[in-house]
Amino acid sequence: MSSFAGRDILSLKGFERAEYFRVFETADRLAQIARDRRSSDLLAGKILVTAFYQPSTRTRLAHESAMLRLG
């Protein structure tokens, strides 16, 4: 199984079966953090960017607050 580092995830083509499961396992971990409304250091040391092409304050703020809670 290869790393996601440096890969553009714009399509499901080219992914191995094990990689799908890895994505779902990570999503489960993130969902638990969201349900518990707790902070995490899961993304500590990472640089995150929000890029929205349509004005949507609610969506932008939801993403920004999620990024803050994840480290």
C-alpha cells in the first residue's frame, strides 16, 4: 500500500482496496472526535488550507473550526 503523501485525491481510480479501508478507518476516527466534541492533535504540525470558490460563510467557518479542533 502506498502513501497518500504527494498524491492528488480527485478520483477513486487508481486506489487499492486496502487504501479504501484506510480512508474509512481515518474517517471513523474523525467522526468519533466530532461526536465527542473534543480537540485532537491528529493534524498537529500540518498546514491546512480552505479554498472556497463560492461565498459561504457557514461552510467556511465550519471547516475552519474543524481544522482548529484537529490540531
